[in-house]
Amino acid sequence: MANWKNLDTLKSFEDLKTVKHVDLVSAMSGESGANRVKNYSVKMAAGLSYNYAAKEVDDDVLKALEALAKEAELSEKFEALYNGEVINTGEKRMVLHQLTRGQLGENVMADGVNKRDFYLNEQKRIAEFANKVHSGEIANAKGEKFTTVVQIGIGGSDLGPRAMYLALENWARRTGNFKMEAKFISNVDPDDASAVLNGIDVAHSIFILVSKSGTTLETLTNESFVIDALKKAGLDSSKHMIAVTSETSPLAKSDNYLEAFFMDDYIGGRYSSTSGVGGAVLSLAFGPDVFAQFLDGAAEEDKLAANKNIFENPAMLDAMIGVYERNILGYGSTAVLPYSQGLSRFPAHLQQLDMESNGKSVNRFGEPINYVTGPIIFGEPGTNGQHSFYQLLHQGTDIIPLQFIGFKNSQLQNDVNIQDSTSQQKLCANVAAQIVAFACGKKDENLNKNFKGGRPSSIIIGEELNPKSLGALLSHFENKVMFQGFVWNINSFDQEGVQLGKVLAKKVLAHETDGALAEYSKLLNI
Amino acid sequence: MANWKNLDTLKSFEDLKTVKHVDLVSAMSGESGANRVKNYSVKMAAGLSYNYAAKEVDDDVLKALEALAKEAELSEKFEALYNGEVINTGEKRMVLHQLTRGQLGENVMADGVNKRDFYLNEQKRIAEFANKVHSGEIANAKGEKFTTVVQIGIGGSDLGPRAMYLALENWARRTGNFKMEAKFISNVDPDDASAVLNGIDVAHSIFILVSKSGTTLETLTNESFVIDALKKAGLDSSKHMIAVTSETSPLAKSDNYLEAFFMDDYIGGRYSSTSGVGGAVLSLAFGPDVFAQFLDGAAEEDKLAANKNIFENPAMLDAMIGVYERNILGYGSTAVLPYSQGLSRFPAHLQQLDMESNGKSVNRFGEPINYVTGPIIFGEPGTNGQHSFYQLLHQGTDIIPLQFIGFKNSQLQNDVNIQDSTSQQKLCANVAAQIVAFACGKKDENLNKNFKGGRPSSIIIGEELNPKSLGALLSHFENKVMFQGFVWNINSFDQEGVQLGKVLAKKVLAHETDGALAEYSKLLNI
């Protein structure tokens, strides 16, 4: 059994505080800098690598972080998790999203079945369904093929699948794997559903209703919106809609859907991209084989996360460096900066993954803690960000650690050569330049043009953004967040902080308000 | 002449430090909370109002902020700015973006002309051009109407115009003002331009090349990309492209463009949405009248910013409360949370506007300063954010001030009634509920379900998101950022922090690197 202790009770955390800080400007200059770039690198799955040369660490800091990871028993805790221990203490649930893409340990039984078999079977059912849609065996009332798939879901049923779809759309178009266009409806703002419905051909669209509980207000509201639109078009909504839900939800056995696919309580929304939540829409959009490759990439990366040697475990190493930045160096946020247009919404997914998992102030036993936990996560693709908020990153008064992501090749592989370089080369040159500019800075007597440097970053580098590397990337961050939750001794798998707003919103709609809430309701005409 | 002094030399700043902090939970509870919501509100233009009831202020704090605004001479500095003083000290330029939509003070002469006349004339030229495109007088080589407009630009030439286009698209479709679809190409990543070009009918597309200097690497690269695509389609690119640039740029008199429209050095990229940079694309997409209404909203809000009474000047009040949160309460970031799908990219625009303007560590004279300046800005539309990062906002270890935006009516006005309320009512109920949940919290013996509250927010409320209210909203934040720059005694109108990366990227492409930069270049295959 692993020992669950608060970070500030660990001896190695006290030791870490005494390790000399790194002067990043000098460390990253000259020969020293070149050596760091060569040596401070870990292999990831699918040809990716995690390079932490430009982080504020050296061999002494790394040794102390290794000791902390050991004392915090990160490997033991991960092992307990994938072997089915009840890690989500708040909701008293196992945490099984890794089982949707592989199996790292023992068989996990729950609800009377082997859960790996259950997830595999759902994946198989989705694959068969998607193949039938693509072949036209499942078609609209006139026997015409569906051409568009629309996901109705919010939070984890939206951000992850949407980010993954956008990340693979261009790759799929180039490689002949593009089967159907996907759209997403999430916000309860009626303009969201209306605009999506106005922009598609509903007669040739298939809708996926995604809600684990089958009770999510936004999602059920948007379902009604869609049913309305289908009716107005003279269509039978039950022939245009499938559900992804849990077996115990009211949606599971409803006649309103062509078919229902299942997940369960052991997969949190923000960890559900590799379950049917991502599986249905991605299999319909790109085919089941592409989705299977995506799962393979994630499974390979999970294996690395199970490695007990932190220097061969990129997620654990990334997590520990993040803890060092947060709890020792005092940095409060991290910017995620993918130099890849396909990853345009990947930062928004990580924002949920990280902030909803680790934005907590009590430990896993419900006791208060005396140290900071999850940082703010934000970001936009480079080079766009360079012409936006990078000014503050370079010369602002706060230091913000940076997570770059870059690929050697573009997805569409359509390029122009201007001034002796392609656009892809310019893109890569920019990310390399930024890392060094942030780390080393540049002295100037005019302080307005002076760059202090000392701004830490890491980069994940890959050959190409494709299903396998995307799966590895996703798994890396899921496991990083999990390890950080272990270090902070918090429960990264519940989200009690979203409840109060729901309760009060219901009161507003029922006109059961007083005080400030009643006044705001008046101002907003409710 | 205004006195430009560092914040920490002002007596009223010292006084502010001694004012008792507000207990937001108790202030926002019961009758007190109701009274605050009623009283802590300022009228804005276009039917908007700024409500700061849920901010950590009371009459004592507000009085101290009023004194600080006076001692910092905010009104005098704004007056100097709009009367044409050289406020952008780093680049030795005037700051004239307000003149693109109105005139608050004296005539401003530069480059031998009255600048208000100059901007009005460019707006008129753009209007005439747009009308000719809409009527078909300006058409493609076959005499067919253009149906799509594509903006090629990055940073301020992209984020603002794109956010404004998305903010008005649905409104324009409902009100019959939708003329042409707009697309945007910004990133040097070749997948950005390729994907946009693959998704449009180039033969019926008109492109706007936007670069003030005419030398922006990304934009010129993407222009070549587009010219290539037009050539491949057998089209004459000079008949499909216009430029928005400065009169001194190499693009100004080139034969490569159907027409060129002008801005100048007195309009920073991030402040250029109301110049031709936003004007060309918005006039083509929605017609010149809609663009004129947008300018009217901004001009009306500018007038309020010139008000010397802080309690009738929403931008100044918002700015001072932000300074209080940043420099007294120590909060390092602000989340922008519009409850309006149309504002999906408005936070990304504010991210540039604020972080690029005020992410500075030296004062306007190039001297170091000893206090923090611009915060991190991030955000996503509600209710989506509620199912994502709100967990950390409610229960995380750091306090993050919030800026809500909400409208009583939707844009498309297509809605469904479910469980006795429309989607729009649900949307508004949620924002009201969130404000109170953040401010008041809720005690629970189970600390995992406990909400401490005390998390400050303000809300801007409007009737509907339309051209006029959007203009007012934009101006509000531009002026807020300006006032904060004045308080911090920094230059909010240059961006020297973006230069070093550009220099190093050029070295990488020329293979003139050593040390770490050479190693990163190898890793990225450049």
C-alpha cells in the first residue's frame, strides 16, 4: 500500500529547498548550453522527445527531484491506480482511463466484468458502427450516406475530442483518411447550436449525444435544439442520433437513439478522449483504424509513465520540474505554445485537464493543505502568440514557465520556398529562437530593449503530428497531471468546485433568489 | 504638461496600502450584497453597464483609488494623448487610434495633414471600395462577384479583426447585413494557409494583405502562398488582392494590388481594429454601415473615458480596480469570461491588447521599476469554461480576478424552451449564479465541497451584442489598458520584447548559430 502524505511532510521536499538555484542565462550559454540541449532529453513514444535543457534545473536539482519522486512513491501510486485501487477518494471510484488504450497491470474487475474487455468491446462496437456509416449500410431515411458528424457535449465531452479532431483533420485529408466532417455543439448559448445547425446539411448529419450521467443541462438542452431542427426539416431524430453514455444513464436504453455506446464512472470527462467519448466522433471522422493508432500512441506513452527511473519517464520528470517551478520557484502559471496550427485547441484541452484536475485546496482526505497546487494553464499556437502575448513573457514583471511543442514536418506538406527557406523551416526556426531568447536574453544599455532572460521552457519535438504522436502527446500530459496530483496529495479526479454554480443557477431559473443573486437576475432580465 | 511619475513615488499609493481590505463574502451577502449590485454600477455606451459590486472594494477603497487616479493625472495624460502629444516615448510616436472613430480634443496634424481627416478619408475610400465589390462593379476576371474575403495578417492585423468578425457574424446573418464570408490566414505554419485555401473558392475570393511596415515575415510568406495558389488556379493575383499598410511601406504603390488603404505609425497593431486593418475586412463582410456603427460605439465609449469623474468613467474605474488587485492584493492574472458564443475569440484579442501593452519592466523613460505591471489575461466563453477551468477558479490555491460579460438577448434569436426556460435564460442564470458563487462561496463541513468565496469579479451587461455595443466594449478595454499603463508609468504602445526572437530566428535560417541555438536547430531539422 502506498503512503499518501502531504508534500510539506516529506524530508526530500525540505532538502529540495536547500539546493542551489540554477542561473539559466549562464547555464544555457556557450558550450554548457549546447551540452544541455544534447543531454537533457528523454525519449517519448511515437518518435517524440521531451527536451528540458532550458528548464531551471541542473544535475543537483534533478537528483533532489528524483529523491522527492521516490519519497512521494509516484511509481507505486501509479501502479495502484492502474491495478484498480480506488484512487478517486472523493467519489470513491477507480481511475481507469489508461485501460481504454492498453493494460499495464493486473486485470481490473468492476460491475461484474473485466474492464479492459469492456472498453475493447465498446471500441469494437464503435468501429463496426462507423464502418457501416462509411459504407452506407447505416444511412438516412432516403438511404443516402451521412456526410457530417456533430458531437453534442460540453467540458470533457467537447474540449478533448474537438482538440483531437482539429489536430488530425489536415493529416487525414492529406493521407486519404478523411471520412466525414465533424462539428461540435457545446455552449448553452443558443447561438452556438443555431450557428452550427445553420452551417450544416442536417439531412445528411449524424449527431452524437455525449453525457456520462445523461443529465448534463447544456447537453440535454442542445439535444432538444437539434431534435427541433430535425423535426422542422421533416426528419426522424431517432434515425440521426447516437448516444455515448454510461450503462446506468437514462439515455442508455432510450428509443431516441440509433445506438448507444458506453463508458463508465471510472473515466473522468477530461480523461475521456480515448474512450467512446472521443472514439465515436474520431472513428466516424477518420475511420476506426486511425482511432486505433491514436490509442496505440497513448498506450506506448503510458508504458513509459510506468517506468520507475524518472530519467526514462518523461511524464514523471515533466511533473517534478513543474512542482519545482510551482512550489520552490513560486511561478503561478504555465503557457502551452504549440508550433503547429493543428494543435490550435490543444492548449484549451490542457487547460481543462490540468486546472480541473489540480485546482484544489484540500488533500485527498479532505484536509486543508499549506502549499500551492495546480497553476494557470493558457496558450495559443506559435508563431501567432509571438505577435501577441510574448511581449509579457519576455519583458513582463512575472516569470511564466513555457511548454513548447514542435514538429519537423507539416501536416498537409504543401509549402513555399521564400528567401531560401520553407514556411515549415521558418516555423521551426522561430521556436528554436524563442527558447534561446527566453533562456539567455540579451543585454542592451537601453533597458527598454534589454532582455533579462532566465525564463524557463521545455519542448516536445516530433517528426509529424499524426494519430500516434497525438496519442502519445495526450497521454504524456494526462500522466504529468496525475503525478503532480500525487505529489500534492490531492484528488485529481473529482471536481466538486463546479457544483455550487449549478445549484445557484437552478435557483435563479426557479426564481428562488434573494440578496445579490436576485439583483443580478434582474439586471440580466431573467 | 502632465507629470510622469512611478507608481511607488505617489503619496496616494502609500495611502491606498493602509486602507482596510474588504471581506467580500460578508459584503456580498444579504441586504448589503443587494445594495452593492444596485449601486456599484456605471453606465457605458450603447446600453452597456459596468457592474463592480463583486469586486473587493468598498467606499473607502474607491475613495483611495479616486485619489490615486487624480495624483497619477490620468485624465490629463489621456487629454495629452488625444491632443497629439508623443506618448509612445520608445518609438517617439503619437498615439491616435481614438481618432479613427472620433475626435475628443484639438485637431492633430502630422505628416502635413489633419489626421482625423486622413482616417475619415480612408474609411470613406474603403466604404466605396466595399460597395463596389458588393454591387459587382469590382469583380473577378470573369466578371463574377467575390463571395469570400480573406485577411492575411498576424498579431494585431489578425486577432482584433478576427474577434470582431466572429462577434458580428451571427448578428449580421439575422439582420440581413451579411455580405461575404471572411477567413483569416495568420500563422507562418504552412498548414494554416493551406487549410484556408483548401476550404475556399479562390476564384471568388478577395484577399487583404495587412502589414503596416510591409515587412512582416509571416504575412509576406503567406502572401506568396496565396499568390502561388491563385497562379495554380490560372488567376491573376493582382486582381484578387488589396493591401492595408502605411503610405511609406513597399506595398503602398505596388502594382500587385487592386487597391491600397492606409494607416500610419500612430496606430499600434493591437489598437488597429477601428482603422483600415479592421475596416476593410469588416466593411467587406458586413457593409460599410455596420462598420460605421461599430466606430460610433467606440467613439461614444471614448467620450466616457475622457470624463474626469472616475465614477462616471468606466474604463478608468475598471483600470484602477485592476491596479488595486495587482499591486495591493497581489493577484497575477485576470480571466475574461464572456457569456456569449459570439465573443469566443474576444479573450484572445484582449490577451494581446493587455499583455503586449503592459507586459513591461521599465518605465516610459527606460528606467527600472520596482512594482509589478500587466497581469496574465486568459479566458474562454461561458458556460464552456464552467465545465473546464472554473474548478481552479473556485477551489484552487490562488485567487484570480474575473471579468464577466453578458447580454440579455442572443444574436440569432433562435431558441428553445425546456423546463420552463430558454437557453438564453439558462445562459444568463449561469453567469449570475457564478458571480455570487465566486463572491460568497458556501460553507460545508466536508472541505472538499467547501467554497471559501472571496473571489472577485465584475460584469459588463448589455442588451445585445451588435456593432455598436461591440465598439463600446472594444474601446472600454483599450482605454482601461491605457489608464493602467499611465498608472504604472510605462509605455503601453511599443513592443520591444518581440524583437530578440525575430533576430535569432533569422540567424537560424541563415545557419549562423552556435551553442544551444545550433543544437536546437539540429533537433528541429533546420
